Amino acid sequence: MADKKIRWFTVSMIAFSMVWGFGNVVNNYAQQGISVVVSWILIMLLYFVPYALIVGQLGSTFKTSSGGVSSWVKETTGKRKVAYYAAWTYWVVHITYLAQKPQSVLIALGWVFKGNGRVATDMSVQIVAIISLIIFLIFLFLSTKGLTTLKVIGSVAGSGMLVMSILFIILAVAVPFIDPSFTVATPDMGSLKTYIPDFNLSYFATISMLVFAVGGAEKISPYVNSIDRPTKNFPKAMIFMATMIGISAVLGSVAMGMLFDSNNIPDDLMANGAYSAFQILGNHLGVGNILMIIYGLAQTAVQSSALAFSIDAPLKILLSDADPEYVPQWLRKKNKNGTLINGYLLTGILVSIIIILPIFGIKSMSILVQWLTNLNSIVMPMRYIWVFFAYMMLNAQYKKFHSEYKFIKNPKLGFFVGFWCFAFTILACILGMLPKVDYAADPSSWMFQLISNIVTPIVLILLGMILPMIAKREKQKQLN
């Protein structure tokens, strides 16, 4: 039986690949500069390590639950409606995520075929929105047919992206030794004060991006009970994973500081930073654009796969086993091929609105990418809140549930840690709503971003509250 168990190191590597990506380094460096190094250390110790270990205990406690977070909420509260809201949140946060993927594919292809980021600077927002909408609708249609091949390609490319993330750090450190003409872009990188953040409101408005970067640990839960001696080895696996992510984040940010001046960060760094970084390294190493092209091709495959998978998988999780008391029959409707046709239609409408919305308030592709990335950092962590809520409820009824692995044995302390992560996530989402553009430089864009950042999550939540009302009315009609 022991030979069927997974080694803790293997689980750690699986978790690392699930959570981490090079884009996390670029996006957070774009917002905080080199001071993000300290931010990474703080977020790892105060948030991510407890988060991963909380997921471990929930996964161990509810080892037979197939619904993930919504099952945890249902088991700990005993309320089907609350579980429905958890399932709805898990699905609906993917709307903004899906809206960004077509632009990511467009930018990646631009770098591969043109060798520059002009797609992100030259094209009008209107043209980008139309092309992105076409790309999304094509993938929406293809998702109804099944895209197994693309998902496999995306999985392979994802492994390649992980290798490229590590390779970037190694090459950035090696460049000064290989090319004597290389000069570090950020001054005073040897001074400790260069890395200390300015803890003001602007800084706290960026922490949602850090939370977004380290989120998704709940995907690890199925592996808790597959690990040998989970009580001892699961915490070891998670702490090792957090250490690897922390090292990758810190060294990656230092490498970004070597290539891009922290005091003069380019406006298009979120859109083009990763490609520019590999292009700069390639030029210093004498291999031209090869590294950038490899990264661009891998990114195209990964983003395309993520687009297809994130249309299909969350929708099936929400609707395949949906509670008819809260989800209307028309939304659960399947065609003769078993496709959730109205579910895809609802996805298409919501994502299309987000894709088209920037036409009314965003003036450049660079700001569009920045806004959508920030909007994701506000909306996506909403699903993590349910993980911490379930953990708080678990500790409130600690005598009722048994777990082979326990993160914190004292239920009061466990509840407090769960509440800390719960409150921190909500605070990060609220502070993240503050626009990242200068009001004086572009007041109309600032106002558009503030309104859309507040309204979008509210509308997505309200939509989830309306569906049970429709389901109730539908049921009354059937009874009559």
C-alpha cells in the first residue's frame, strides 16, 4: 500500500507548478518596483503559508468530497444555499479572467511574429476589443466541442513556462559575468533601503496583486491524503513549496530590477515586460530573439489552453451537479450532446461585456492590460474567501470533524488564523479597487477604472443572488 503513496517532494512540485508563474513576478514588479522583494517575503510568511496549510487540513478532513470549496462550505455550515454561493463565486470570478486571455494571446503572437510589443502600443483599444471578442467567441464555440488536444499542448507548454521562469533567473544572474558591457538598470541595488517599501495608501492598493499571485492553493487539496504520513509530510511539502515560490519571487524581482529601472518603470511593463526581459537577455547572451520567441510560443499555447479550459471546467463544476433549488432549469439545460448550452451562452454574454467595456473609458492597450490585470486581482481572490470561511466554521465545530492532518490543534487559534486570512483577503480586494493611473494625468480613465472596479464584483455577486429567485419562481410555476 505504501508504494501507492506520493512523496512529499512530488506534491510540493505539483503545488508549485499549480500556483506559480513568471507573470506574477512581472505584474508585481510593474506595480511596486524593486521594493516588491520585501512584499514577497511578508506575503509568504503572513498569508501564503497559512493559506496552503489551511487547504491541507480541509482536504484531509473532507477527503471524499468531490465539489472542492463548495463541498467544504456545505459540510461545515450544513447549508445548501451557502454552498451554492461558494460554487457560484468559484465560477463567476473566471469571467474577468477569461476576458483577459484573448489580449494575452494577441500580445504573445505579436512578439513572436513582429519581435516587438507594438501590438500593445500601436493598436487602438477599439480594434483590440473587436479582435479579442472574435478570439473569445471562437474558443467559446470550440469549447462546446471539446479541446482535449489543446489542453494537452497547454499542459506541456505550462511545464515549459515553469522552466523558462527558472531559466530567466539563472540567465539574469549570469549575464554580468558573460557580457562585461551589461549595466544594472536600477541604482543602489546593493543598499538595503532600496528594497524597503513606502507603506502608504498607493502601496496598500497593490497588495491584491500579491494575493492574486499566490492564490489557488485549494487545487492542492486532492493530494493531501495521497501523501505518505500527511501529518508530518504535508506541512513539509507546503513549506518547501512556499520557500521555492518565495525564492523564485525574490530572485525574479531582483532580476527584473537588473533589467528595468525600478525608479522609471515602463508604462507597458505588464503587457510587454516578460517578452522584453527575454529579448534583453538574449541580446546580451548573443542569441538574439530566440529566448523571447520560445517564451512567446509557450505563452500563446498556455493562454489558449487556459482560455479553453477556464470556459469549460468551472462551468461544469457549477452546473453539472447544481442544486435545482438555487440554479434555474434553463441554465442547467443540456443539448443532445450533453453540452450545457445556456451556461455557455451566459458565459459568452458576461465575458463579451467585459471585453467591450474598455471602449468606453480606456485609451491605450497598455492601460487596458493594466486595468484588466488589476480587475482580476480584485475579483479572483473572492473565491479564496470561502476557503477561509470553511476553515473558520471547521474550527467552530472542531469536535464534529476528524482530520488526519491538522494545521493548528487549538481550535480558537485556528479560528483566529482563518479569520486573519479571511479579513486580509477582503481588505486586499477593497483596496485593490483604487485605480493605478494618475488622476491628474488621465481623470476620465481614473474614474472609469474606479467605477468598473467597484461595480464589476458587485454585479457578479448580485447575479448569483438573482438566480435562486428565478429558480424559486420556476418551481412555483411547475407546481401551479
